[in-house]
Amino acid sequence: MDFFITVCDNAARERCPDFPGAPQHIHWSFSDPAATTGTPDQVRRAFSGCFDALRIRVITLSSLPLDTMDKKEITNVMQRLADR
């Protein structure tokens, strides 16, 4: 494993398990849609917005020529995605 991504702010602050190979930890911060209060439509929109944002990041990452990129280049892209 080269990388692992956390998306929950609580998980980003926790000590993660020791993974073999010392993978790079990347955090993509998302508000927890389960913490959304309001009407059912507002809650649904919160989940939908979180899903869409995560989907865009995963599609962007998976569309890269990862097999031709070194670990530093991939880390930089993942960090830029985190800043979106």
C-alpha cells in the first residue's frame, strides 16, 4: 500500500494503524453529512453533496497515469485534491 486516505476529520486526528510499507497518509476533509440537521431534503442534499465531492476526487485520481508517476507526484496531486 502506498497511500491511504481519510475523509472524516475525527479520523484525521486519530492515530492510524501501522500499515505495511509506511504508506503516505492523505486527508480529504468532508463535513459529516450524518451530523446535518434540518429537513429531510436538507439532510439528503448534505449526503448528496458529500458523495458528489468525493466522487469527483476519486474519478480525478483514478484518471491519472499513476503507473508513470512517482510517489511524490501522486502525493502532490492528492494534496491539491484535498484543497478543493
